[in-house]
Amino acid sequence: MTSAREHVSWGVRVAYAAPAFAMAVVGIPIYVYLPKLYTDVVGVEMATVGALLLGARVLDAVSDPFVGVLSDRTRSALGRRRPWIVGGALPLAVAIVCLFHPPETGQGGAAWLGFWVFSVFAFWACVTVPYESLGPEITFDYDARTSLLAVRDGALILGTLAAAISPLVVEALLDLPATPAGERSKLFWVAAAWGPLVVAACLWCAYVVREPSAAPPASAPRTRVGIGDALAAVRSNRPFAILLASYTVSALGSNLPATLILYYVEYVLEAPWAEGFLVLYFVTGVAFLPAWVWLARRIGKKAAWLASMSVNSGAFLGVFFLGPGDAVGYGVLVALSGTGFGATLAIASSMQADVIDYDELLSGRRREGLYVGIWSVARKLSAALGVGLALPLIGAAGYVPNAVQGPDVQLMLRVLYALVPSLCNAAAIAIALAYPISRERHREILLSLGRAAEVRAA
């Protein structure tokens, strides 16, 4: 195990970040490319595809806390998290390949989609929740956590970009035609490349990253705790409640631009290449992550997180005032906003690890899985709520596909794409001002937990 008494080496950081990069294939390819494959190529009804994806997403969100609690209770020679990471990797990879390689046509397409999309999300929960729960256990050091989780979240952003462009790369490399057969081949080879990568990354992580013994301290209660009791205990953790509320409000707003960027760029800016602006945003976010890690070390996580959200939303607010022909100004604002993007994720992850230490002080147990599971539910439901609200509102404003939009639709797009996310971030900042765990308070928590060695090292 790597403890706070040791420097978290780059070997450990990269090995821990590898699954985040690889499992990004479950994101954009499933939600962007998969529906078109099953509706246009396989012939499944659009309503059926939508219902199955929604059902899988709901199952994915609700199952996360259960998987987290089960991993908290796991006892094995490999620890609590690594059996899940290793055991779930191969079934997840097989499910991904099968999902992107459907039968030719016919009624079996819907059943195939239903079985494999539910399998993908079930195995994904079994891997990702224990995997993310492993991060807070690698080190208890206040600053080392930020560095470690910044590498992981940076890898997630880069993996999302790679997964998003991989179908275009495969299409160009194999010179595939724009036909149903070409579409099939393209997505099969995308899955065939990412599936083994998921397995390799998870095995590498489990081999390099050690975890501590899961045995609780002698003073800790050993009674089994049900989901309801555990959630009640989490509600008593005030720092976590503040952090979760702030993050959820911010996530609700930040998911709107991801959903609406194609509409905004085409119908408000009247510009091509919306994907290029998305790449600019993500790359800028990763490039500035080291600077935010340095700043968090100097002024503390809370202050750095508030600053990153201020930069992220402050620059993006200007997008509300843009119109046709403002593509260059939009690119500048996207780049400025992106400088704070990566930090809004990574520093929040590090703060989450600190509130888990506080929970150990309250409960006598290490319950990373439970906390990561609840955090994951908030993240996923915020994304679903953003899509569920935005698209009907645009439709109600009079949206007509593939046509010049009227002023009401353009105004609604500007409000939902730029104004609402900025206001959500402002509300999130106001909530986060009450977050109480500073560097000094975290030191006191570690001392109270009997981790004097970690405090001396820090």
C-alpha cells in the first residue's frame, strides 16, 4: 500500500488513472453513436432504444450505492476494491464488444440491445464504484490526494475525448463506406480496441496499486449496517452534505452545455465544427490542471475549488451575449472557461476523500464505497435531469429540426446553454462557502483517528 508517509510515485498515479481513461468508452460512444446504430442500421424503433437506454441509466444510478456498500464489506487477500476491479473487467469488456456488434436485423435487435446495454452498465458499476473508492485509500495526505485524483480525472477527460473521436479515426484508417455495413464495421472495431484496453488497464491498476487491510479499528462497531442506516449516517456528515449539494447544483448546470453544444453552435453561432470547440474545452481543462493542483497546495482546496468554478462560469457567461458570426469570440471564451474545468472535477474529488475521513471519525468505519456510490447517483441524475428538462423546453419554444430557428428558440438555447449553467455555478459557490474542512481541520481529523505518522509526514 502507498501511504501518506510515502510520496505517491508517478508509477502509482498513472496505473491508478489508467482505468479512468479506458472506461471512458462507456460514455460518449454509447450515448452518441449507439442509438443511431440500432435505429438506422439494425432497425429497432427509436422509442424502444430510448426506453432501454433510460432504463439502463436508472439501473446504473440506483445500483451504485449498493455496489459501494458491498465493496466496503468485502474481505479478501486482495483487499476490498481490487477483487471487484479485476473480476468485473473481463465481463465488462465482453459486454461492450457484444453491445457494439448487434445481429443483422429483425426483432432480435431490441432484445440484444436490452440484454447487453443492461449488462454493460451493471458490470460498469461493479468496476467503477470500487475503483473510485480506491483513490481515497491510496494516501491520506491532504495535498497528495489532490495530485493523485487530478491525474485520474485528467485521464478521464482525455479518455472521453479519445472515445469520442475513435469512430472517426477507425473510419478513416479502414476507409469504411458511409453504409450500414460500414457503420457496423466501424463501431465493432472501436469496441474491439477499447474492450481489451479496459481489461489491461484494470489489471495493471490492481497489480501496481495496493490497498490497506479493510479490518476496522478495534474500537469500531462490527455490526452490519443496512443501506437505509448507512444513508442516515451519511446525512449526519455535514461537510459531505454541503459538498454534495454544491457539486449537484453545479453538475446540473454543467451538463446542459454538453447536451446543447451541437444545437448552440449550429443555430445560434451558425458555425461548423462544434466538435472542435469541445476538444478545445477539454484539452484546456487538462492542460491547466497542474496549475490548479499547485494553487490548491498554496491556498487550500476549498479556495482553489471556488476559484476554478468562478473562472469556469465567469468566462462562460459571456457566451450568452454571442450571436451569428461570433465563432472566434466563442472559441476564446470556451478556452478561458476550460482553464477551470478540470479543477472543478479533480479538487472536488479530493475534498470528497477528506469528508470520508471525517465519516470514519464519526462512525469508526471506512466507507469509501458508500460515499462514492451516493456521489455517483448525484452526478448521473444531474445529467439525466439536464437532458430531460432542456430538450422539451427547446421543443416548446418552437424548435424545427434542420431549419433556421426563430428568435424564441435562439433565446432559449442561449439561456439554457450559457446563462443557466453560470447561475447554477454561482449557486454552487454560495453553498460551498459553508464547507468547513480546511487543511488544519483535516490534520485534526487525522490526529483524532490516530494517524499521527501521516500528520508528521505531511
